[in-house]
Amino acid sequence: MFAQDVVIRPIITEKGMQGIAEKKYTFEVAKNANKIEIKKAVEELFNVKVSKVATVNVRGRLRRQGRNQGYTRAWKKAYVTLTPDSKDIEFFEGMM
């Protein structure tokens, strides 16, 4: 798997932005990616050192539009913590 296939997109939310001061970043990742693959992909893409990766499987939620209903897609979220001596990820710097 290529690094671009593992990390799909960054998660830009209020809760996700609070962790940036502590060097914690949130990404949507491929459902079949494990923590080791996520760590290698983030280190390769952003040229940083990763100390810890935590993953969460997000269930699809029931949504309705009028009388029609269905589920949103299920996806996987990764919380990536960088080492204290690592540089910040430049993509997130302008967000705060």
C-alpha cells in the first residue's frame, strides 16, 4: 500500500484542532490499514516522527430525508501523536 492510499484526509474539526498544541493530529485512514502502516505513511508524507497511533472505527449513522432513510458510510479515524522533538505538520499551522 502507498502512503497516499493509507492517509485519506485530515479531520478539521474543533475537537481535532484542540490537540494540535500537544502535537496530536487526526486523520481519516483506510479501513484495512493497521497502526504500523499509518505510522509509516504519516512519517513519509509529512516528514515527521510519530510516537503513538490510536485508531477508532466510526460507524455509519442513520440519516433521514423525508420518508427515505439510510446510513452514512462507516470509516476509520486515526489519532497520531508526534514525538516532542519532531516538527509540526505544516498543513495544520494555518488552521489555528
